[in-house]
Amino acid sequence: MPTLRQCEYFLAVAAELNFHRAAERACVAQSALSMQIKAMEDEIGLRLFIRDNRNVRLSEAGRLLLPEANALVRQARRTAELARNVARGTIGKLDIGMVPSTAFTGVIASTIHRFRAAAPDVNIVWHELLMDAQLEELLAGRLDLGFLRLPWEGADQRFCTRVLHREKILLAVPDDDPVAARGRVALGALSARRFIMSPLPDTMGLSASVHLLCRKAGFTPDVAMTSRQFPVMLNLVGAGMGVAFVPESVAAIRIPGIAFLELDDPEAITEIALIYRSESAALPVRKFIESIEAQAPGQCP
């Protein structure tokens, strides 16, 4: 069977109909090219070119083999390019989880846009999941990456994180609340309030940050009701069912009757992070991390 190199030399001669020019085109000595064409002819038992002192032309066998040689070389080049893309992590699939509240900041859009510029052929499959579900899916290997809010006690040595964004934690109150006009409120003044909060445990995400802040201020929040969605929380606040701690980006949701107050604690901050399994060897995951590492140094090497 002719080799790929022999097919490439055959195509070069067929294109130039001149062994000297074909050798220059193939970046090889003319003698080496001629030997490879002779070896190819011996292998298949057919003459590919008719040569005389003045001209080189394709034989009938050469004309018939030309399309097949073209197809073989094109396929080999496609295969080589595919292999290079696989090695670079620029082709494949990524399953990515997303906590809904992270969508309000724009950090996901900018991060994905940067990655897509580097690896446009990676297929991204989105999974809108809360933090407890993301942990399960990441550990099971059904997710490659997750966007979520820190802290997360489940994110031990099995995981790496990259903090992508920090924002203030605000208090949402009805706009007719006595404190609404102040613009700022002390955490200690909220001990008697009833809160709309996430049902997540106080070890995860914003819930963990809020419980820590309240403990520092000397109280445990009295939870009137829970919701997993910030738009629902805000509507409940507007209905007078309680007040709610929310990320600053959520204030972009314009619901009539709601006011947002800053907290007088400099540690009233929530972080959005990218998380993935520390042992992950998936090349697209590594490419994803490379695309953001300069902007967001992480906790894993």
C-alpha cells in the first residue's frame, strides 16, 4: 500500500507535471521524490506518469488514482488537525453547572466569551443547578465545571476553585420600611427582623456568608419563609413578608416597592467562583482554566 508521503509526492508531481518543480513544492530533493514515485509505482504495479525528455504527463492509471490520493491526503490532514485540537483542548464537550444568581453579574458571559474565542469548537452544555445539586453532579463526574457562590464546605481537597467576582451583600426591604431611606443599616439592628432566605444549609454560598455575618452581630436570623430564587424573594419582600439578604447584582432586578440598603460591615461580601474536580484530566477543562487563569488566579496549581 502506498504511504501517505508517497501520495503527497504523487499529488505534487501531478500538479506541476515537472519533477524539479514538484520537488521544490514538496521541499524535498528531486532524487528522493523520484525514488518515492518509483517505489509507489512498484508497489501498485502501475505507471503513474508517462515521461519523455520534454514532458511529464499522467498515465491513465495516474488519472484514475488522482482523486483517491487527494481524498486520502485530505483525510490524513483532517485527522492530524483533529488530533492537534484534541491535544490543545479546543475540541470536545464541557458540561457546566450554574447557580442562577451568578447570571446577574455578567461574569459568566464574559468568561465563556473569552473561552469561546480560544476554543470555538468545544460544545458547552449548560445545567442550571443549585449548589447542593452541583456538588453531587461534580462528584459523580456528570459536570466538568460549576459556577457558584462561595463558601462551600463540600469544596475540600477534591476540588479547585477560581474566584471570578466579588460583590456586596445588600439588604432588600419594602420601600415604605422605616429604614428604607437611610441607604445603610447596621446588622445589629436587624435582630428582630424576619427574613426571606434560601433553604440551603448555612455551610453553602450566600446562606453561609449571611449566617456568619448574623452570628458576628449576635443573633440568628428568624426565617419567615424560604425561596431558591431571588426574584421570588424580592416579591415576598415587596409583599411585606420579611426582608432579604441579596447580592448587589440582584438589585438590577427592578421590582416596584423594593429598596436596597448597604450593610455596615466591610465583610458583607459574596464571591462567585469556578469550581472543578482537582484530579480532572479533561483537556477542555484545562483549556478553560488556561483561558481565565491570568484574570482569576486560583487555589490550585
